[in-house]
Amino acid sequence: MGRLENKIAIVVGGGQTPGATIGNGRATALRFAQEGASVLVVDKRMDSAEETVAKIQAEGGRASAFAADVTREAQCEALVSACVERYERIDVLHNNVGIGTGDSGPTKMRVEVWDEIFDTNLKSIMMICKHALPVLRGQGSGAITNISSIAAVCSVGIVAYKASKAALNAYTQSLATGNARYGIRANVIMPGLMNTPMAIEGNVAAGQDREELIARRNASVPLGGRMGTAWDVANAALFLASDEAKFITGVCLPVDGGQSAKIG
């Protein structure tokens, strides 16, 4: 019996940037389905969400796709409603959407870039949770996991991304304390340097040499001198979503090969 047998899960950001490897959202959607969940795969790009669904179904799993721009509240409400209409409940809400495009240091930060990063990385999750929480409270149960980053606690030169992820950690802790009495858990995963399409392909497109980029990122990871993969994030997400973590809430879990342990 799977660890999420008969559970209903929403994976927001369950498609991925094109690339040779697998992204965090897609890997998590697959992992949830492999463990018995029915998965609503949400992505801004319907074709990418449908690719994830096809991979799940090819393995004998259950999933359906939904297109939503989660920076729009009406679409956040719609994805929650779609899950309830299709599956009658929500057991797991996994928020994987995040961007850092155009970020910079504090003196070069453009206001429109700051707003876009915060709208995507923080405001979208607030809006999804706003509409999902009444469903979860009515059930008296639910597990929310938000994907942050070790950038929230480590020194990085990109201020909007770091600030948005630190704020997401704080927001999730508020979710945890405010909803514990309803039987709802809320936790954060903070990935470190991962070998995913989003992490690699954008830098390669900007002119960086792929092999040099991978070698440099690998060298920054204490554990084994190698980046993690999306499956490392997916396995952490599976644990936090499962009943094995039934007494865990308000946690910010690094999945980073020990990189954040170098602070201080």
C-alpha cells in the first residue's frame, strides 16, 4: 500500500522548464502518484501539465491537468474548485511555483522585477491557500508544503528572490500555527543547488558553458560534491505529505547536501 493511498494532491507548478533532467514539480507529482495519490497537476502551460499527467498515467497512476496563472486570484480559486469538483476533497497542497528572472542587487533592482518575483513566489501561494484553507478546515485535515530555497537563509546576491523566499518561510510558519487547531499541517522545503532544468537551462541560454556551470555548482555542495536532483525534493515532499509526518508542522527543511549548514 502506497504512503499516499487514496489521497488527493494538488501540485502547483507540476510542469517544468524544458531540459534534459526533471524538475522539482514534475518529480513530486510523479512521486505522489507512485505512492497512490490522485494528482491534480497545475501549471501555467497546459501542455507541460499534460506531459506530467501522461508520464503518471504511463506508470498506471491517476492524474489530471489544469491550467492556471497563479498570479491571478480568480485562477487560484478556480484550481481549488476544480480539485474539489473532480476529486471531492484536498489532502495535500504542494506549491512549487517560483521565479528569479531579472533579479539583481539592491542598487540595480527594478521595481517591476521585484513585484513580479513577489507576486509569483509569495502572493500566489497566499492566494491559493486563502481558497484551499476553507476546504481543508472543513475536512479537519490537510498537509500544505511550500517550496522555498536555502537562499532564504544563505548569502546570495539576488535580493528579491531571497527576500521572497524568507517571507514564504515566515508565511508558512503562520499557516502552521494558525491552522493547527483544524488538523492542518504546513511546512517548507528549502532546496539547495539542484540539477534541474530551471536551475541550469536559463543560465546556459544566457551564455554560460553547461559543463563549467555544473562543475561549479557541484563544487559548492559539501555532501559528495554533487548537486541534488528533483527526486531529492520529491522524496522530502512525500514524507511531509504522508502520515509519517503527522506530528510535524511549521518546519523549514533544507534539502541541500549540507550547504546551509555552513552558515556562521
